[in-house]
Amino acid sequence: MPTERALGQHAQRAASTYGAAADHYGLASLGFWDRYGAATVSRLTLPAGGLVLDLCCGAGASAIPSAHAVGATGRVLGIDVAAPLLKMARARALRERLVDIEFRHGDALETGLPDGSFDAVVCVFGVFFASDMTAFVREMWRLVKPGGVLAVTTWGAGLFEPANSIFWAAVGAVEPSLFKAFNPWDVITTPESVAGLFSRAEVPNPAVAAVPGQHHLEHPDRFWEIVLGSGYRATVDALAPGQYDRVRSLVLSELRSARVTAVRTDVVFGTADRPR
């Protein structure tokens, strides 16, 4: 198991952020992780007995459905830098009586796995954390068997709007040094950008589809649960206690005032089949 020191800078940041966010991953308000993980797998034709690699697997949102798809004779390997999420994934696999699934702590860019090892290589909401996305997709493609498939899912534009803008306005008002003009997932949000990434990685003939989505908020407080269970976590953890309370109050007050009952969760699915 690699130490935090052994992981690259971007991987360390993701490990810290999503390791902290793990305490909220199981909440119903964060059901979009499982929904889009399962949706990614449903777009693939995974063979019974197949081998699947899930990079940036998190708590198993796509790895668990993959394991069900390939059946008892198949095998799934999930790799992630956030150890607390891997612990959740292992517990879920145990609850669902999945035997041939392994969750491994490691850097997705440095798997050390042999060429052409998997019938499917999957990455859901993780590619934008790579320090070099082109190198990452090229590495994933290297691991796909002839006849296998590569699947990359990213967020579309406007993720969590209008709540996202409300959150960052509150952060900027309370602690301007933590304000971000964009989030990591903003760098690749269109079919054109996903297709371009595949092209730069020398992955031919990708099929790319943008799908609009919404996530219902039963109550404005549910968005704060999303904040604590997502990439926003690093920002709120950097706030002083008084600042944290102020940002939370501003965000929830504005959400209530604007009567926000849903946030955008558009996604872009990209797949490519490796010729036999």
C-alpha cells in the first residue's frame, strides 16, 4: 500500500479531500454517486466472467454494479487513493456477498498492471483529478484487452447549480483567499472536450454522449450534506470554526430564499472499443 508521501501531489489532494468526505458518502442526499456509477456500467456490455478495472473507484459506485454484471466467474479490481472510501466499498461488497472483487489503495496513474489485462477499464468522475489527463486516459487504454472497452464519465457544465454559485459567493464573502473561480471538474464538461481528450490519448472512435440531469433536494440542508460529501470538502475544512458557521448560514439562507429544490447533475459519458 503506498503512503501519502509516495502518491503524487494531485493524488494526495484527492486522497485528503475524499477521505474526509467519506463520512457523508452513504447519505441519501449523495445518491448521485451510485446513480451515475450504475448508469455508466449500464451503457457497457460486460461479458459474464469478464475482468473489470475501476480507477478512482471511490466507495464502489461503479465497481459494485460491474461485479454484479460479470457475475461470480468474473473479477473486478477497484483502485483509489482515498482509504476511507475503499473501506466503505469493501463493506458494501461484503453486504452484497460479492467475492471476486478487490479494492486496492493506490495511484491510478501507476498501477503496474500488464498491457491488455481487462475487458473493461472504467473511470467515473475521476479523470479531472489527474495531473495529466491525457497520460491517464492513455494508461487506461493500455490496460484494455482487444475487444474490450474503455469508459470515462465526467460531469457536465453547471454542476450543482444554482447552489454551486451560492456556495462560492458565500466563501468569497467570508474568506476570499479560499474562493475558487472554477472547480477541478470544470476542465472537461462537454462532449467535445471528452472526445478531444480521447483523441490526444490516441484512443480512436470514441462514442460520447451528454445527458442532462437533476438531483432533487428534499430540503436546503441537503445541499450542505453534498458540500461535506464531495470536492467542496477541502474548502470548508480550511475554514476557521466561526467562518464555517457563517458560510453554512449564508448558503442555507440563500437556498431557502431562492427556493432551490434541485441542482444540476449533467453528465458526459465517453466510451471506446478496442479493436480485436
